[in-house]
Amino acid sequence: MIELRHEDRVFSAVAEGEGPVVLCVHGFPDHSRSFRHQLPALAEAGVQAVAPMLRGYEPSSQGRRHISDFHPLQVAGDLVAWARELGGGEPVHLVGHDWGAVATYLACALEPALFRSATTIAIPPLGAMQEGIRRHPIQLRNSSYMLFFQLRGLADRIVQRRDFAFLEVLWRRWSPGWAWDPDDMLALKRSFREPGVVWSALAYYRAMLNPFLADSQETRRLGELPNRVPTLAITGELDGCMDTRLHDYADPSEFPNGYRMERIAGAGHFVHQEKPDELNRILLEWISQH
């Protein structure tokens, strides 16, 4: 276990291996344990794999309770700071799932020179979202939980009710058929029981959906820029959170240094946990090319 820092926040991180850095960033509802299958494989391949806890997912990284402090663009700023801290002057590889993937796209737009490659899991390129949702409006239903999370106080209580049963509902709905290890769910719930974690995790959605925040406007602008970091997008064909078909509307010309999409059969939103061997093979091949 190591510590990373940015501004006045302290982030714990799991680290394995030595060599070029691969930064692995989790999403919701999740934590750094999300990459337990990837870190050993990456370390064995000769890199240093680091999986931090996202901003707000532990008391030491929460800071003040301002919604704007938890905008994904602020999280992207954490990734940029960590890349500088860990890279020692060399660019790093970035791997992000869910919110970690959103922050990955934004960090690459902010400071492309800091990253050798980017791998996003479950989230299509930001430029593909609008057209994909227009063609497949069922995504609006899939994303209805984001609107529910705008109900401050009520949503927080429901997420915590009956020993965080809501987290299990999301995992089942987003990755149908996945028989996860009960110990992994217990570990996730322990993270969410920490003071302030539920509020912080839901603040991401409240900030991102607030169009009046300057960071929301900047995010839209960044989403329209070419992405100059070689990018691999991985999607599970059964994803019940982000419809896998949205990935089909990515424009490779927006990635002048390379773009590749891989769709993994029989997997849902948490594809890196559901099909780790297949995903690791694809990921290691991609990293070795860069």
C-alpha cells in the first residue's frame, strides 16, 4: 500500500511490480480492489501497476463538502497529478473503469503528453455519447439512476438501506449473470460504510449533471477535442449500465494516434472482474505496443 497526494488530499493505493507505471482507476460502485485481477498480471509483465482510491472514497481524500469539488474534471486533475508523481518525468499508461474511464478521457485531453496509452472500460469516447443515445434511447432508461441520485438526502439513505443492498442491485443489473465472490461485495460495503463515502460518491453525479458549473462547460469543450493519446476502449456486450452499442459511434479519426475497440462476449459492466483472463490478454497486448 502506498499514498498519493494532490492538493490537500491523501489517497491510498495498492501497488505491485516495478517498471513503467500503469495507473488503474476504478468507478462506481467500486473501489481500488476492482483491479485485483489486473495488478498481478501487469506486475508479472514487468510494469508497476498502481490502483488508487478515487477522490472521496476514503475520509483522507474528501476535503470540504462542496459538490463542485467532486466533478469528474477535478478527478481528472487528480490523475494528472498522480501521473506526474509516479512517472518521474516519463509518461504513464492509464486504465479507467466507469468514472475512472470518464476521468481518463478528460485527463488525456488536459495533459496528453503525460500518458503513453489509455484504456477505458465500459465507457465509450465522450464524443460518441450523444449520437449513441439518439440512436439507442434505451440508454436513457439505463441512466435513470443518475437522476435518482440528484435527490439529495433521499438517495443517500436508500443507497445505505438494508446494509447497502442497493450496491448489490446495481452489480446484478449492470452485469447480468455475474456470480461475484461474496467477499468482494463485503469489501465494497466496508468501503462505503466509511464516513462521507456515500455523499462523495453521489456528488460525482450531482456535479456532472449540473450544467451551470464551469467544469461541466469545460468538460463539453474537452469532449470535442481530438484525443492525442492512443486509446483502447473495452466494452462488455451485456453491459446493463452503458449500452455496448454506444461504442459503435466512436469516430476513430478523433484519435490521430490510434483507437481500438474490443467487445467481450458474455460480460457486463464489470468486464475486468467478470472476464479477467480475456481482458488481461487484450490489455497486456495493448500496453506492450506502447
